Amino acid sequence: MRPTGPLHVGHLLGALDNWRALQEEYQCFFMVADWHAMMSEYANPETIRRFTVDNVVDWLSYGLDPEKSVIFRQSDVPEHLELYMVFSCMTPLPWLERCPTYKEQLREVTGRDLTTYGFLGYPVLQAADILVYKANAVPVGEDQLPHLELTREIARRYNDICKKDVFPMPKPLLTSAPKLLGTDNRKMSKSYNNYIALSDTPAAVKSKVMSMITDPQKIKMGDPGRPDVCNVYSYHKMFSNQSGEVKGMFDKCAKGTLGCVECKKILAQALVEFLKVRVQENRKKYTLEKAEEILNEGAKRAREAAGETMREVRDLMGLPPSASMDHRHKDAKR
């Protein structure tokens, strides 16, 4: 995840629920992508470090376990940038220019100049993030499949050039979690400021919920609603605990006996309680210092794995081992 702001409820359903389950089955590497954050926040980078640690506290609070998984900060593992440089030399420009997410971000994000070399090339860094660990699987949503396919193309191109199967073809582990839209019915994003943060106070949660867009055809109390197209109801299905209550709300909305204001008030209270029990109470167990310790220890483990890959890549490319890499290798032998 990119530490460009606080984590929001979309991250729970879209990633963290899945990550928590995957760590029971796979050897997982969970990375705070601060170099990726820099690609869009280069003009205002002062918050990246703070959100890096704050995001990790949320990960830990929601159940990611540093004993089971490697949790680390991208910039602490320079092998990512080394492999990124190698891949940049051989990735055709049209592969990047046709990336659908790149086009979407240029179109949607205002207030930042994203027409930069770094932002165009961020899928190459993503490929390096994955392949430097020779990952055989990556948890993604369907909208991220083009990025993973580009990673596979880059791996194939490198293997063909070197005439050796250095990198595997990582497969997608598709997440089945439903997507939550933001409070304005667009994709929930920190860039759009339309999210409900895991760390939001009850007052902030209530304010954001009350601003949510509902069914545009339901103008006043008594008008029959369409819960299936209402963003507020999609939140109810995720965060209102009692299925019977949710079904009753569906019927009342459809009949026009439940107004949108009251529906939002019920959702706000359900969200406040969910965040308190599932995240915010657990946050008290983790200090920022503890999160930094976990990141530092994770970086050591990540560099061991990434270093093995880069020794092989450097040898194939005719490059000598880096001084730090050679030193660590000798230490490991001792």
C-alpha cells in the first residue's frame, strides 16, 4: 500500500481481510510502498514517513502478524530500485503508455502534475517489487490484473534476453471482496478525499456518512427507494451486523417508509461501533516505536531474499556484486 494518507474502510474489504487470511497459507511480504507514494507526492513528501508508520499500526491492529509475514518499508530495501533500473532499460515505452490506470489517474487526479517520467514508469517499479522476491502469486483485484500481466511480460522479456528462466510468472490471487465506493459515489480514494478512515473519530464518521449520496430518485420521505443502487445500502450490507435488520431496512426503503436521513444515522452508528471494536481498540496495543521496530526487522528479512535475486541478476548482466550485498553475503556465510 502507498502511504499517501490514512487507511480507510475500503482497504479493509479490498485488501486487509484477504492479507490476514493469506498469511496463514503463504509466506507473505507486505510492503509499505513509500517510493510509489513519492511518485505522486514528490512536491509534498513531508507526510509520507508519518503515514508509513501509521498505516503499519493499522495493519497490526487488524491482524497482520510480523511473526508470520515480512512487513517492511520499500525504501529500506534498495534492491527494489536496482531491479527497477534493469527492467527500465528493457521495457518498451508503449507498454507503459497504454496502462489503463495511468490514463485514469491523469484524467481524474487534480492538483498534482503526474506527467512525469517516474509516474509513467511506476508499473515497472511494481514489477520489480514483485519479481525481486520471485513471487509466485500476488493478491489483486480485477482492476489490477493489467498491472500483473505487465509484470509477467517484463519477466518474460528479461528471461528471453538472458536466455534463462530467472523469474517466475506470478499468478493472480483474485480477491472476491465487494468494492465500496467513496462518499461521492466515485472510487474510494485518498486522492479524491472521499473516504472514511479507520482512525476517524465518531464525529468525523457521522459527518462523512451524512454527506453520502443516496438514490437520486428518492427525493423525500414516502418515495419508494432502490436499495440495490444506493451506496448507503451497500455499506449497510458490509457493516451493519444483523442480517435481519439489514433485510428489514431494504424492505422499508423500497416501500418508502425509511427516510435517507434516518438510514444514514443507523449506518453511522454501525460504522462507529465496527471501527471501535475491530481496529481502534487494538491500536492502543501498538506504539509508533513498536511499528518502526517491526519495519526495521522486516527490512532485514526482505533484503536477504531480495539480495539473493540481485546477485543472480547482476551476474547475468555482467555487473559486479554491490559492496553492501557482498558484505552481507560474507556475513551470512560466517
